[in-house]
Amino acid sequence: MKFGIYSSIANPPHGEHLDRCVDQVIAEAQHAEASGFDSCFFGEHHQDKDGFLPSPLIVATAVAAQTQTLNVGTSVILLPLHHPVHVAEDVTTLDIVSKGRIMLGVGVGYQAADFRAFGLSMADRAARFEESVEIIRKCWTGEPFSFHGNHFTLEDVQILPKPFQNPSPPLWIGASVPSAVRRAGRLGDAFVSTPSTTLADTVRTIDIYRQAAQEAGREPQVILMRDAWVASSRAEAEAVYGPEVMAAYRYYWENQLSEFKGMAESEFTLDNVARDRIILGEPETCIREFHRWHEATGADYFLLRLRHAHSGGPAHDKIMSAIRLFGEGVIPYCE
């Protein structure tokens, strides 16, 4: 198994300066590299009160410049908000600068505020997304092409230089609802799962993805994004990580995302939502849980969401300790 971390730069708590949070994220990425992690990923939102990153590729570039072997990626860029030629060129540039360490993760988006910021309709997002994926792949060939779609019209385009990776950086697609999961199977090099689903729901989603990928003649690859935390004891893990992950889940619950839709207030507790959803506890428990999820899903890549933008935490020193303990007490036993 391989492991990555998902990070974010939120509006900093306790009066900290935002540039200090950027320094902390870079330090966490460096520590993850030294601790045996494979990658560090960043997401995108706009007009978010919690300060989600609006430009994840810029932060990924900063991390790539401060590391040697760590892969960097996006999970996800909200592709309908961008011109695909710009995305293709920016990712190519980072691929060359990092000597082949970029993974492009894209998604259609689900928050209306993101689309309002650019004057775009959410009704067109799926069609724009599919055209954009096709254009990006054409850009990365380095060959001249034209494209005539409903949303993009391009004449005699050739993007050079070509990416460092041969034939191109991997293009991963994040999705949660069945139609988007099937799209990931048709178009993507890998599928990135939603971190807050239960194991049973995750397995059902992966089955949909694998069927679509096989029908499209693609080799399925599953990336399990999970909320996870390791500590010296379950009690410590719950005390440090519990409030942070529950802040994110409350946001999902209040906005009636499918995995929490219909859940009563009385049911909304860490004990209840963690079951078969969050990987949490001492190293032995985490090892056992990663193996269980691997056996149930067939996935061998875990992307761990340690830092939560909705709360700004856990604290930097706690994240550094968790990264170290994952590296010493968990990752070597999940190979």
C-alpha cells in the first residue's frame, strides 16, 4: 500500500497569520516525505468562509520546490471553472519543474458559490468537464489538434513542451454520486473516493466505478481518500482529531450530503459516525483497519485527510506527531 496526505490552508484559527499556515503545510509535506508517505494533495474551493485553497496548483508547486521525492497533486481541481488549455499548460509546467511528480485530480464540483464566483451555471458542469478532460489529454500529446464542442472551440492548437511524464501525468477523477463515478470509470486513470462514506457505501461505489472502467477498456485504479488519525491511544486520537473531523461532517450534514442525509441530531456523534467510516486509534488498530479496507475494496492507495479546513486544525504540532507515528508505526506494516 501507498499513503498520501491531503492538506488545506484554512482561515487560520487563534489569530495566526495565513503565511504561517502555508509554512506549516510545507513543513508537514517535508515531514511526510521523510516518514515514508508517497504524496501530498490539495483541493479547491472559492468564496469559502473557511478559506479553502482557491489555487491548489500554486501551493503544490511550493511543496514540490521544498521536497525531493514526494509526489504532489490536486484532489480536486474544479475543472468546469477553468479553461482546459490553461490547466494542461500549468500541470505540464509543474510536471517539468518537479521532474514528474504531479498527479492531476479533477472533479465537477458541488458548491454553488464556486460557480457564482466565475459567473458559470452548475447546469453545464458535467458537459464542460467531459470536454475539458478530452482537451487536456489532446494538449498533453504535443501534437496539433482542433476541437469543436458545445462549450469549447479550438483551432490548430499545439501545446509544447510535452509533459515530463510519459505519456502524461496521471489524471484522477474524484466523484461520489453514481453518474459521476461512472464518468470517472470512462474517462479517468483512477477514481478518488469520498472520505466520509462508510465501508459498505464505498464498496458499492467502487463496484460501479470498476464496471464502467472495464466497459471503457481502462484498468481500474482506486484511491481511497479517508479521514484518519493515529495516536498512542484511541482516547487521545478522539480528543485531538474528533472535534476537527466532526466540524467537517457537520458541514456535510447541514448541507444534506448523501452520506449524512436523514441523520437525526441525536445520531450525530463521533461514536456513531466513526464506525466503519473513520480510521482512528493506536497504530495496531490503524494497521488492522487499513488491511480491512484494502481487502474489502482492492485499493492499495490511501489519501489521508489529516488537516481540516472547516476547523483549521488539528494543531500543526499534533499533525506532525501523527505523520511521524504513521511513518514509524503504521506504513511499514501495510506493505
